[in-house]
Amino acid sequence: MLVAGIDIGSATGKAVIMTDDEIVGSAIVQSQGHPVKTADSVVDKAMAEAGLSSVGEIENVVTTGYGRLKIEFASDNLSEIACHGKGAHWLEPSLRTVIDIGGQDCKVISISEAGKVVEFAMNDRCAAGTGRFFESIARALCCGLEGISSIENQGDSPAKITHQCTVFAESEVVTLVNEGEELGNIIAGINLSVAKRVSGMARRVGLVDNVALTGGCSKNQGLAAALAKVLRTDIQMLSGDPQLAGAIGAAVFAGEKLLARAS
Amino acid sequence: MGTALEDSEIYQKFARITDSLLSPEIEDFKDSGGKVVGFFCSTVPEELFTAAGMLPFRMRGTGSTSTELADTCFTPINCTFPRHCFNQALEYEFEFLDALIVINSCDHIRRIYDNWIDQLDEPEMIHVMSLPRKTGDRQVDWYREEIAELKGKLEEHFGIEITDDAISDAIKLHNDVRRLQRELYELRKVDRPPITGAEVLRVMVAGTALPKADYREMLQELIGTVRGLEGNGDHKARVLVTGSQLDDPEFIELIEGQGALVVTDATCFGTRLMWRRIDEDEPDPIRAMAQYYVHDRPSCPRMHGDQPRRLDFLKELVEEFKVDGVIGERMNFCDIWQVEHFMTGGDLKEEGISFTQVDREYILAGKGQLQTRVQAFVETMKGTD
């Protein structure tokens, strides 16, 4: 049973190909201006890894993410919320809360033992506290995303960042830089401010252990550390790539749907 | 989720009126000497304007695409409804109004009055009403005085007399419209409703921009058409939308596009306008209006201490319309609805009724995120199959 999940997000496209509940190919590419282009390119890459030559060999495809409605070779589309819940659960069945922080959204998803979404909270339009936010701050600090993420770069006394708005926070950071604040403290302050924003959503949903971080921002170790502190809980490290969680979830759904159709 | 209704001439007429501010119908009414009274909020006693032979026009910001002009005198954390609406005023889109009635339904709306008298010369008659915050008998007495004052102002300004008989007749006419609107809602109780939520909203909004007698005739024809239609069954869940100034059918279309058919509502262009009736047997018709607007009609969260009654109303609708889940609509920065949804959402979940809150701006924006939210809500209710 060969299935695929495609997650066309705002910043990157992800694809996962599975055979009988095992990942045989996966890929992540930058978004290419059009969901179909992004999907074609990421699927090609994942197929190459899986040793496939034609999309036709894949028996069922489910899409998710912002571009989910535009991919014609998919049989179904599901929300990122359902797919991240499912994918994170597939990676680590003991999870009950998934914090997904992507390019322009962040979500706190509460899942059942079976990996089904019980409750969720999601930011509104504003991209504060998401990948876009980190990108603009990294630009202002000239330290790159790696600079913000690296655990060694987290200062001991996080600078106070009062604004949630990306634009305002960036100018606040510029002020701090020019006041001579240490880079490490600014970086720690930025990660702490995002962690606090997420903690509000977690409160709305009701945080239940175990907790994991998915989405592109799961690669930010400084953020994971700040979240653990603010939420007073451990953030589980997933065995696979947490940025792929949405695509994995979509692939698992594709498999389930194929089985349901067959029976 | 297109339906057969979309192509019918009568529905097209409603849609045309809802999708604009000044319609040919209003122009005709004015050409024959009629006066148009604009008013904010569903708590203004529009029967009074009908009794005076005028056209009650409920204020909206339809057609607005930006708030640059209004933002010179509002703040960025004011609700986007008054900002878009006032922006339209500054673009001279409301020149057809002969009078404007503002009410303190919330502080954001109240600011329209301040800004309007400061920055615009027309209409000549701008009146502000004071709506009580509670729903008891003393508040009804207070609102009766407010309505009587408004009546006096209209009589004086336009040199007319509004008799009790005329008011009683207007109440009967408006009640009859309410009866017909409920009849239309009744048709949505079946498993395969012949009309979508977005279509119903177009029919409801048009009713706030037409002479009521003309609207009644159109509504009768529409109900006849809807009765003859086959229902649509391609939805995954039946939802109720509760919230505020929701006059944008495209917002409902977005929800319905995710498989959530809106089968009923508790909003200011929906059941809050018409689910109850004004008492026609009360000898003082002005008091009858006060009693209706302060207490009898489905309550709005701006009324203090009335949340249990609002919750009961929602539960009544959920049961009658076989609703799977409730979507709480809220415009950004609205404190009134934020607290209401927080309380009521929790209460509904305790009763086993699914609830989610969807924040929006007055004009549809951020579609992608809204779609994700609604789709995920449908998935949590109905699964991912």
C-alpha cells in the first residue's frame, strides 16, 4: 500500500511517502510561489528518495496546509490541525498536546489516545510568534535563524520584549541592539515572548502531558527550552523530523482512507 | 454549495439589495418623496419610522474596502465595523439618508455619533438614543421615554404627526414580516434544507433596506419559491452561528464552503431581529416597543446579567434545528462578545454541544486561516472520513 501526504505550508512544502505505515521517502522544499509548483517539486524529491518514477504508482494522496485545495492528484484534503495531530501521534503515541508553529500560524492541538483532535486554538490573522516573526527578528539581529535557534545563544537574562506584533517587536529589538543589550539576552527574550504567547493558547485548550513541538519552528531549540520553562513541562523530542508531522499525518490519513475504501 | 435558488429572479433581487447600500428600490422610494432613516443596531424601534411613512435603513459598511479616512478619527483598536461604516460616510455613500439614529449599543458604535456630527453636515437630523444595560421593568420605562422622545424629534423635524394608530399598524406589519422570516427559517429544519445560510442572510439583510410592506411581498414570493425547491444534502455538519453585526453573506459562504451548513443563527441580522414578536394587545404601542426591544426579543450580550437567557435561547435553537455545533463569530477588539463566547462556549461544551470561536474583521480577510479553523471544527465534530 503506497500512499503520500503533502503539506503545502506558507513557507515550505513537505511530502511524505509511506509503504505499509513506514516512511520510504520524504522531502522539504521552499515554497515556490504557486501551490502546484511547490507540490510537484516536493513530491518529485520524495519520490526520488523512495525510488519511484511516477506519481501514478502512489495509490492515494491526502493534502494539507494552505495550498491543500489546489492539488489535483489528491483524493482528499484535511486541515493542518487534524494532520499535525495525527502525524505527531504517529511519531509518538504518548502525546496528548501538539504545539505546531509554522511559517505564519501557530496552533495548540489537544489529541486523544487515538490521535484524534479533541480541541484546538489557533492564532488569528497576525503572524506574531511564527516563522515569519523569527525571520524578521533574525534579519534585525543579523544572526540568521540558526543564531536564534541555537541553545548556546540563549542569554541568562532574557530582554523584555513587550510587543507581540512582528513589526513593533522588530523595532523594539533594534532599540535593544542600539542600547547595547547583549545579543544572547535579546535572543532569549524573543523566544520567551513567543513561548508566552503560546502559553495563552495552551491555557485555552488545556495542556495535558506529553507535549511536543511540530512545524518548522520546532527546529528552534531556544524556543523549545523557553516553552518548557513557561509551560512548566517537558517538551518531548520526536524521533523523526517534527517539521514533517503535517505531511506524515496526511499520509497516515491517506492510508486509512484507502483501507476504508477497500473494505 | 450552489443551489437552485441562486438562479431565481426573486432571490437575485434580494442579493442585489444586500450587496449594495443605495439600491434602485431606495432611489424610487426617494423619488416619490419618501424619507429614509438610517439607524445602528437592532434595538432601534424601526416600527416608528414605518409609522411615519419612512424607510428604516439599517446601517452597514457594505462595499467598503479600506478604513483610511475613518482612521483619522478612530483608533486602530476600534472595531472594524464602525470604521468601515464611517469610511463609507466620509466617501459620501450615505447621502441618501434624511435622518440618522445612533444608539449606545457599544462604545465603538457610539463614537460614530461623535465623529459624524464633528465631520459631516448631513443628514440634518442626527439623534442619539440611550439604551439601558439591563432588561427589567424600570429599564423598559426608561426606554419608553427614549422612544417617545425620538417620536417627538421626528414629528418636529419633519413636520408630521405619528399617531398611535399608525404605530400599531406598523407593529402589525413588522410582526407579520417577523412571522414570514420565521417561516423561512422553519424550512431549514429538514435534513436537506432547500436554502443555504448565506442565501438566508441575503434575504434578511435586504429586509433592513426596503420599505417593509414591499419587503413583505417579496418575502412571500421567495418563500413560495423555496418551498418548491429540492434540498441540498452535500454538507458534513449543521451549524449555528452566534454573534454580532454579521451582514456579510461571503463570511457564511466561507463557512459553508468547508461543509458546515449554517442552518440557523443568533445574530443581529438573524433571529435576534425576528424570533419574538411585539405585543399587539398592549394598549400603549410605544410601551409595547420598549418592552420588546429591552426585554422580549432574543437578548444581546451588551445586556447585563442576561447570559443564562441567551444560553437557553441557543440551546433551544440547537435542539429545534438539529445543530451539530455552534460557531461563535466575533469581530476583533469586541470585548462584549469575547467574554460572552468564553462563558457560553464553556457552558455549551458542558452540555456536550461543540463550540468554536472565529474572530474576523468586518470585511472578509484572512480567508485561509478562517477556512482552516472551520474545517478543523467540522473534523472534530464529524471525523476525518
